Amino acid sequence: MANLMGVTNPVPNYDGANNNRVASATVKPTDTTVQNIPDATQVGRSDARTEANGAKNTLQPGVHRYDSNLQFYLQVLREAPDVQEEMARAINGLRGQISAPGLSEGIAQEMAGSLQMLHLDADGFRKFFLRQMEAGNRFSGPLLSLLRQEYQKMSGENVHRAILLFLKRYSDFSSSEHIANNLSMLLKQLCEHMPKSWAGRLVEMSAQLENGLKAGSREENLKLLQSKIMPYLAAYVERTHDMGTARKLISLLMLNVTRYENGDEKGLLMAFRQLSGYNDFLSGLNKLDDAALLKLLKDNSFTQAVSEDVFARRFAQLSAKALRGEFGSQAKEAFQEILRAILLNESVYMPLRHGIIPMEWENKMVYAEYWVDPDAEKSQGHNSAKGGSGKAQFLFKMDVQDLGFLELAIASQEEQVDLEVYGPAKLAEHQALVAEDLRSILEDHGLKGKNIRVAKAEKPLAITDVFPGLFEGKRSVNVKI
């Protein structure tokens, strides 16, 4: 009961002036005492601390955001590692390891072969770049282009959902080989992180699944996964209450099992046939028989580019061995940063095509990273991106041996090209000559250099400056909590 009369003896730290003071309305960041929630419309901390920044200081470094996943992603993107520097460190580390004593002959040959792939001439670079672009566009080909047009023309929510469902199945269908490899890899890792009393039986079932994956018998593989392997793993978790690495691997395995089932040919064809009831055009597409439809989905520029993309496969193999520490600590750290940057640029919040290009051109090493927006919107930021509909935008960041760091911001619409080049001081000293050479190169390829600028680089270009639509989140989901 409250001591209204104050007749009892004072209790230390309870009665007196300290307990009767007027509370300040300003909450100090270091004050962890419980405060009332200042805004009932938002979920806040019990102590009303305000680490979540507003829009004015969106990308302030060193402060985590809680109000927007998109803004937090942009903050992490700005703090991403320098890929050009990390690629140089990785390749130099590989070169140093080749001549290091004690390295096995097989590993040395593999590393030397990978480095030999970096030697490119003009024609080799053109093929390499186009192959990378095509391999990154899964939804290519005449059939998928027609579906994309219908999706844009039709406004019904049901037809949009049906098309997206088909595309989701197609994504898993076209990734069947990759998903199968994930299943094998995860099961092998699970066997290593489980007690021997449980791992023995899993090894036997994994070997059976491996044979089925090689044979391509999807139905039998799914039956083995769903009726034997997954129940066995569920019993293991129930009995052992394993909450460590094995539990995480099981979660990843369940995800890949779902995708493996979703990529079935029958389900893919059924999802496509269900589109026929929405309009005459989609009904006309459904006149294709199953064999013709599967041929259109299998034989396109994406599948061809993936099968010919030797660099991506070799890079994945090198990365796996480097992360295991087979090439030394320097290469391991560099590959970790490169992969972190690649995964960051493959986020659902990144509506741009991203790629890396390490190459050796005329005995000079070039380490490049690029971003492409084939559907650039009207820019409000960078000068190189003035434009509107139908404009494509590019940003290249490259480190050229004996020259230095270069940045190219390109915006093109039909044959009109705006080009800005930022580089070291020795490049800016001859800016008029360089600009004229660039204009001549564009003319040789049937393009017109509308605005060409060559200047000294004052500070690195931010992605959000060249692609302001990314910052505004116009084509991203801005999730707030």
C-alpha cells in the first residue's frame, strides 16, 4: 500500500527527494530504466531507446536499423568489401601458392589451369561477358518472354499468381542438378555431425539416394527422402534434442527436398496447362504438346550459357577449396570476402544484374565488378543516368594494373549513349583525347556518344547514386517492423 502519510521510517533509496523528482521527458541512450512506449503505433523497446534511424540518416555507418530491412540492407551494401582489391589478393595468393614448396601436383595444376582462363583478348572478353549475362538470366527464351508480356498486360490477381506459380516451378525444374548436388552434400555433412550410432544408417540411405540421383529417378528419390530419410532424421532430433549444426543442416535439407519435389516435370506441365483459362493467347500456347513445351524450357540461351560457363564452375570449385584452407590463409580470407559480396548483390532487394570479371589483357591484370539495370528508371541523382523508359544503365568498377582504379557509368537508349569515366589524375590530364577516342569507339559500333565526360575520381561512386531507384525501393519490398 502506498505510504500516503509518510509515517513510517524512511527506506534507503526509496523515500525522499530522489523518489519524488519529476521525470525528464528526454530519454538518454544510456538509460536502461523502463519507460512508457512513446509511440503506440510502433513496436518499440521497453526502455524507449532509439537506435533505429529515420530517413535523414539512412546510411549512417555503425548504427543498426530496426525500422526497415531494405534500409539495413542498403547500409550493409555500402559497407560491402572492395571486390577488386579482394580479387587481386585472391589471385596473387593463388600465384604464390603454385610455386610454394610442398604443394601437391594435382592442386598446382588445377590452380595454374584456373589462372590460365584469365587470359582474354577482345573476342574472348566479348564472349565471356555475354555468357555471364545470359547465364544470369534464367527466365529467357521465347516462351518465357511471351509470358512476361502477358503478365504485364493482364491485371488480374489470379492470372498473376498462376504465372508466378509456374515460374517458381520452372525455377526449381531448371535447378534440378544443383538441388540434387545440395541434397548429396547436406547428407554427407549430416553424417559427419551425427553420432556414429545414428550416422551408420544414414550413410546407407545416402548411398542409395546418390545412386537414384545419378539415375534421375525423381519419384523413387522423393519416396526415399519423404518416407525414410526425413522420418529418420525427425526421430533423431526427437531422441537427442540436437540443436546444433545437425539441426541447421536438417532444416536446409528440408528446404531442398521441397524444391526437388516442386521441380517435377508433371507438376511443371500441370502448372502451365492451368494458364489456358485466362485468355485466348494463353489458351493458344497450351496447344503445344508436352515434348515441345519441355524443349522450349530446356533449350534456351540460359541453359546453353550455363552449360558453357566453365569460369563459373571453376570459380565455385576454387572457392570451395579455398574456404577449406587448401590454398592458404590469405586466399581463404579473400575468397570469403568475394563470396560475401556476391551473395549480398544477389539479395532480393537488389534489382540489378551483378557480376565480376577477373582477366589478364595484354599482360595487364584487370579486376572488374559491374552492375546492370536493363530497365532503368528516371534518375534523380547521378548525371550519367538522365533518361526515361527503355534505358539501360551500367556501372563498372575496375582496377587496371599500372593504371589504377577506374569507374564507368553508362546510360544507353537505342543508339544514344551517355558515358562518364572517373579515374586517376594521369587519365584526367588527357581527358579531351580520351573522350574523343571513346566517341570514335562508339561510332565504330553504330552508337552515338551524346554526353561523354572524363574526369578525375574524387570519391568512389555509390551504387545508390547511379541507381537511385534502388535507394527509393521502387522495385523492392520495404518490410517494416
